[in-house]
Amino acid sequence: MEYHEAADFLFDLRRFRPKPGTESTARLLAHLGDPHDGVDFVQIAGSNGKGSTARMVERSLREAGLSVGLYTSPHLEDLRERIRVDGRKIPRSAVTEFVEAAREYVTDRGADGESPTFFETMTAMAIWQFGREDVDVAVLEVGIGGKYDATSVVDPVASAVTSVTLEHTGILGDTVGEIARDKAHVAPADAPLVTGATGDALEGVREVAGDVITVGSAADSGDADGEPDVRVAYGGRVNHTEAAVTVDGGDWDLEARLSLLGSHQAENAGIAAVLARQVADISDDDLARGLRSAHWPGRFEVLETAPLVVLDGAHNPGACEPLAATLGTYEYDDLHLVFGAMHDKDHREMAATLPTPETVVATEPTLDRAEDRDVIASVFADAGVADVRTSATVQEALETALREADDDDCVLVTGSLFAVAEARSRWTSAGVPKRIRDREDAREALATANVPAAGNSEIQGDAVHRVVSLSLGYRQAAAVERELLRLGGECALSGLQRDEESVDAVLMGTLSQFERLVERLESGAPSASGPDADVDSGGLLGVVRELRERLEIDPNEAFTNVRGANAAGSSGEPSTAGVDVDADTADACPWTDRTAVMGILNVTPDSFHDGGEYDALEDAVARAEAMIEAGVDVIDVGGESTRPGAEPVSTETEIDRVVPVVEAIADRDALVSIDTRKAAVAEAALEAGADIINDVSGLEDPEMRFVVAEHDAMLVLMHSIDAPVVPGREIEYDDVVEDVIDRLSERVLLAEKAGIDREDIIVDPGIGFGKSAREAFEILDRTDEFRALGCPILIGHSHKSMFEHVDREAGERGAATVAASAIAADRGADIVRVHDVPENVAAVRTALAARDPERFDWQS
């Protein structure tokens, strides 16, 4: 079975109507052998805020050192987002394995008219995955209600009801009290239920749960004295993307920052804090760090500041109210609203609740349930908005709003999570360039995109030109496929083709065909019929932008063959393809026109290759001078080892190790990088003269991105599962390169949202961190695909255990490192990070000279 078949099987279960009770889910889990035995569950119900609360609980428990599963709904782009283990989406291979194990049972039950529904089956798959991964704790967001929800198949160790409003009255009850009683059935047997409910809702919760911990602001009505058990206070924004919160538990208190904005999030944070303390012996520092690190895409997410761009999935009047209040804390001139909603929502009340916009662009997410854009337009016109427009696609609506907005304005995308997901692809979509040398490469590219095997054999031979893999909306993908075929190219779409899911499209053709495709898409030439008839040129602007960046198609000049082109199979001179570098950055960055060499200077007693050799200041400075003499471009100073099994060192110790070295070499003829996971160390090093922060944890310290932004420094952002490395830990990847790109894309966006320019972000795939030797070599071979992120690429491979794969033991890996440096330079790396500078400088220069002997003549 292929993944698209498994996903289709799951989506097809939506034809079965929900029914009350947990029996169906329990029977399916029993068929699978009750895989969840031994897992502790946290269950979170509520009308609003349950997803945000679940994320905060999950992130806090991970900070406490636990392995944690998270089950939420709905998803933004990919159903696998609903099920995560330690932040990682469930692999496609696991989805396929689950469906193979459950399909016969589900089909047989369907024949009897008792098939599990989509949500029941997804819940079972989540619980199955959490047992399969042997997590310590799993956090489940309830779907509807509590008593009869599929998630109530488990016996939770801790539970919450975040809030209660009138919702799903045909299922849960006609009053707030009745709905609260239904939700309160998630109460654990041996712990108090935590709730933010008040008034009649709180009375209903208490009738069922009995023992209750109330959470709210001091003004909320909790116990008889009018005070909730746990009091929260929202301190307002501390920057454009974070807010302060305090939690007072009586005999404990906490001050923290939240990445989830809005006063309502203070209550969610209080509930999350109580739940985390019930489940684990968590320190205040870990709890504060977990709350701050809980990012939740599409929930008052600030993407840009000039203009202010906000994405919020508010989908009903109750959610629009806190959105409006939070937006009111920002200063801006005019509001430009992009609005797309489902047809079953109260659009007029939503429009009345939101701030009055200067302009509205009404649009339709690509779902059958989406409300007609003309209906939305009439709602806002009736509400008194003078400038109301319509657009067939969310992407084009967003582009229209951005064109209209000045730097001091605000662009808000809201109405549904579906609209937010389609808008968000502007910042997250990564067209992955593919290097196709032969039919085997073509076969791998097609398989990665889940193109059905039966349909790809005849086009493998046609792929040996330029190949780009894109993730598009289904209607966009269909329009692009039609146009590329018309021009003589090839396009293969993944088997999973549904309006609500992104479609992987593998585009194949000559450079000339791609240039003509871009021209046609820009000019509005595509003519459509059928389901994609409303995809106009504006809806394809994102495709045009991706193709221009990935294939270096200049709108004003003839195509130039550079390293980005080599990613698709040709030769060409190295450059930073697809990366916009301003003049100031270009002057400081040697990698803008060639592969640079970063030399490792470990001032630690226990680093895996050179521990203790340079921990004396005079030895470290002498080493730095020798590396500069040998031609190094960047010196990377490290004060803490991340080798397998390494013990963390204190912040003070690390600062004492690295700052004197940075001060001593900051004026030398090389950039200085500091290899650290700690924001405090980074700040001290930057103040001492460092230019770059090399964060092997990928921004696990929530303060790190703000420190880098404040100092206008550069950032190396590494993909890592654990730092230090946990020996023997195996991670399941579907495709290690594309999975790492997917993870890094969110980390890059997180850095950008803090104010770090993308051209100042360097990505490191993290060889040696949660990857096998085979996967490390695959990353090395496919280095050029990381160009999809639009950032310079660093490869750190020096003397690592990957070389055991080629029979090189520790202490014998120098020659293999040199060979890998040459390969990395040839494959498109902007920086190689090595211990042995002279040998690796020679390797890189040789690789570049072989490409272009005239340009790379270091003697001239």
C-alpha cells in the first residue's frame, strides 16, 4: 500500500456520520492489541482554547524530559500534523502501516453498518502511534464534548475543560450547563479536573467532576469567595510576538512569556501549568520555558511587521472577539482584511465583532464547505466597508492585500483555519530542486512525492532535465500540470488529491519549458474548466515565485546557469542561488560567491575529536591564527561538547570558556562564530565581538532568536533531535532530506518572526544528530535540495561517526572528511565546518576549480 492510498482510505471514512459513544474506538484498539497500555494520557476538552492548552502542556512536559505525544485537530496542510511525537509528525510509513493493520477490520465493520468514523479512526491511529513510540505521556485534544468523544476511550491521569460556550447544541445540550456536564466527563479518576469555566458552566462541571481546580483572573467567579483556585494575569505584549503572564497557585507562582498572544491565552497557560504539575515533577524554569516555546501556527501568528501581517484561524464570533482585542494592542494605520470562511458560520456576527477594515478581500478556501466569496463580500458591504473586493483564491487575495498595504498598515487573514493554511503557504512553501542524473534518481523523486508507482514508469526518462517538487493546493496543481503538459513538459501529482489537502507535484522539463510556463502563469494564460475553473493567474503567483527562485529564472535577463540550476542536474558556477543577499551582508559573507570553510575551535576538555587541546587561551588563539593562515573564512568557537553522552555545562562555565577567546580573535581576518545552545552565552559572545551564533539545538532556547535579532547577527540553524546526542536513539524518517527541510522551514520562519532576516539565517541539516550513517550520506549527496529553504547551507561532517559506513574508525577519518568536503562543495554547500583546515580548504578549492577553472584561480 502506498501512502496516498492509506490517506484516501482515512478520508473516505468521513462518509460515516458521527455517533455517540466510545465503543467503536475501543473495539478498533482492541483489534490492534490495545497498544496504548502503559501510556499516561492527558485529556483536554473545551469550547475554545483546548488546542493551545494541549500544545502548552505537551511542550512543558517535554522540557521536563519526558517523551510526549500530541493529538490535535484539525490540521492546516497535512493530516499527519494531528499526530506528533516529541514534536515530529507521524511518518507516512506509520500511517500506511496503521491502515494496513486496520483496513480489513474497518471494512468488515462498514459492511455491517458500524464502521468507525474518520475521527474515531484518527484517534485510534494516534493512540496506536503513541504506544508504538512508547511515549511517557500523550496529550489528547477532545473533538466534541467529552462524554461520548472518541478520545474518552482512555482513562486520563489528568484532564481539563478550558471553557464552555453554546456549541453543537444538537449533540451536547441546549444550555451552557448541559454542555458543561457533557464535557466534564473527561475528569480523571484520581486527580481534580482543571477548568476555566465560570458561572453556570462551572456548576455543571462540578456536578459531574466533583473535585475541581478553577483557573481564571481575579475577577472571575470561582469558589464561594469569588476567587479562582489558580489566578492568572495577562501582562500584555513584551514584543511584537510574545506576551507576559503570571500564574499564582497559592503555594506556588510562575512568571513566564507566551508565544500565544491574547488575554485569553493567560487562562490557557494557567490550566496548562496546573496539568503539567499534576503529571510531572516539573521545575518552574522548565515550565516557563515550555509555555514560552509552545508555538501554535495560525493562532494570532505575526508573520511580518512592515506591514503587520497576522494570521488567525478564528472561525466563529466567540473566537473573533479575542482576536479583535489582541489586534487592538498593536498600532497600525489601516486594516486590510482577507476573509474566507465556511458556509455554516455566522458571518455577519463575525464581521460585526472584528475591527472595521479599510479594505476587505473576500475569498474562498479550496473546500466544498467554503462560503461563496460574493456572499462574504455582501456581508462586509452591509457592515459598512466601502472597499470590498473578491478573489478566487486565498493566495491571490493575500497578494492583493499586501499590495494595498503600506508599511504602517495591518494585513489580517482570518475566517477559518483553512484560509489561514492557504495564506501561510506563502511563507512555508518550499519548492525542492531535484538533481536528476538517471532514471533511478527520477524514480526516487517521483516516489518521494507519492506519485503512484503504476503511473510513473513511463515518465522517468523524461525527468532528466530540470525537476522541481512543489506542494500546492489541488486546483493549483491541476492548473500547473495542464500548462506544463501543454508546453511539452511533464508533471506528476501525488495520489492524494483532495481540496483540503496539499498535493505534491513533481514538475519536469527543460529550462526553456519552465521559462515559458512562468510566462504563461504570470500572464494569466491558463484557461480552466471543471473543478479548477476558478484558479486564475493570481492564485498561481506563489508557483511563479517558487519557480523563479528555484530555477533562477530572472524576469529581466536570460537564464543564468548557477548552483541552483545544478540542483536540477546541470553544471554551473557556485553562488547562493535563491538567496537574496543585501550589499552589507554580501561584503561580510565569503559564501556569497563560493563555498566557505568554517574552522572548529573547541575550548572544551571533552569534545569528541579535539577535547582539551585548545582549552588554554594562548593555545586557542594560536590555533585560530593557524587556521586563518591556512585560509579559513569563519572560526567557530565552542565551549560545550554535544558528543553522544556529553554532560551539559553551566552557562557561567561556558561563558568563561568562550568569551576570552572571542575577545582575543574578534579583530582577526575571519568571521567569528559561537557554537552554543544558550541565549545567555550567545549574548555574551556577541557583545565580545562574535558575528554568528551557531545553534545546534535549532532555537530550543526561546530567548535565542531575540538575542540574535537584537544584535543584528547571523544565525546557523541546525536540525537536531537531541543536543547533546542521545546514543542509540533511532528516528523514523520517510525521506530524511525532505523531512529535515520540512522541520527546518518552521524553524526558519520562527527566526524570521523574531526579526532575523532570512539572508542572515544559515541552515545546517544536522549530520550526526538523530540520523544514521546512511541518512548522513544521503543528506551529503542531496545537499543542493536544502536550497529550497532560501538560506545558505552549512554541512558539518568533520570526523563524525558516519564514516564508519566507509570503514573509517575514530582517529582515522581525516581523509574521509576531506573527500566529503569536496563532495559538499560540488553539491552546493555554502559552508563546510571542519577541524582540519588546510586539507579541507584545499579540497574545497579543488572542487570549485574543477567546476570553473578560470573563475576559481586562487593564484591570480
